[in-house]
Amino acid sequence: MSLWNPAAENTLRVVHDQPTGDPAADLTGGTELLSQVRAGLRPATLRLYTPDPTMAFGQRDVRLPGYETAVEKSREHGFAPVVRKAGGRAAAYHRGTLIVDHVEPADEAMLGHQQRFKVLGELYANALRRGGIDARVGEIPGEYCPGEFSVHGVPDAQSPTRHAIKLVGTAQRVVAGAWLFSSVFVIEDSVPIRGVLDDVYRAMEIEMDPGTVGAADDLLPGYTVKRFTADLLAEYSLHVDLVAPVL
């Protein structure tokens, strides 16, 4: 029995994917996995990958007058524009981030929708705490792609930054028979992400404080995606059996 789905089996198969060079295809890999799990073709799966530079716009962004300008701004910064089916506003990621698609079958997938946000948000904060980061669940004022259960980091006296910064954004897609919980963990190299998000949000005339854009290594210099991946899987292993993790 898992924390986020009491009726589920206590096993997750871990898959480490490599980016394909096509950010749109990498993004749809999560929804394809959702369809396969729903059909019983794949077991409950934790899919992890470090993406190529991507600007993932939300469905609402597409309808804004400044959307086309925002698309051009993202390209100018070297971030490929794509539109995702789950989630809110625009979010940026690159090879210093980790994407995690957690997919499980569920007979009544909608019933656990809110509980998954709460429980997995806390699990992800705990994974960051393993690395020595003061991570907390909750929206911070002015954050990009705001969410009640996003995860932010709080600086300590030794941190190079003095701002609370968003570190994890989460989104969920539910279909009859399965659910997909997709998360972006920003671990390294926040400068290009901050720059592209600032320009994109200005183009769409959405208020956003660039000071809330950061990465885990802004709070803990030297922290890497590889270290965080190990911390994340260690935290997951407290609650489920992980099958064939490959680091």
C-alpha cells in the first residue's frame, strides 16, 4: 500500500530515459506512458529524464495576445517552445533539471487527485531535505507557474541567495483507469531559466517575480542532478519497492 494510493501495489518500475533531441516528443512520452499503463501494457512506472532546453507553455498561455511573442522569446534564448496538456502557466527546463513522470493505474483515479498533490509534494520536499536544502511545500508570492503544492527552498545564513526560490513544479493528468503526476525539479544552473522566464512572462503580460526563479544549487553550491536523483529514489524507497533503478 502506497501513501498516495492505498489501493495500489507497492511497486514502481524505474525508467531512466535519454532526451531524444525532440522536446515535444519527450514531453508526450509521459502521456504515452499513461496510455500504456491504463491499458495494462506497462506497470506502475517512475520515468526520469534530464531534458533539452524547453519552454513548456500551458493551455491558457496559448490564448493570450502575447503568446506568439513569448514563443519567439523562448527560441531566442535557445528554449524549444512546446504546449503541455497538464499544468498551469509556462515553465522552463534544461539539462540542469530533472523531469519525473509518476504513472500508476487506478480504478477511481480522480478520488486521490488532491491527496497526491499533498503527499507527493511532501515526499519531494523530503528528498531535497536529504541533500541539505530547507525545502517546503507551498506557493511563494510571485512565483512562475504558481501552484498550491509547488515546492520552494529557503536560504540559510550560508546560502549565496537571500530569496525563497521555487524548486519543484507539479502537474497531474487523470484519465479513466490511470493517473500521471509530472514534476520538474530545478537543480542546477538557474541563470538561463530565470532569463527566459522573465522575457516570456513579460511578453504574455503575466506578473512574475524573477527573484523567485532559482535552482537547488543556488541554495547549496555543488548540488547536482545526479545527487538529487539518488536522494529522490532513496526517499521513494521508504514508501514503495523500486524495481530496476539504474543510476
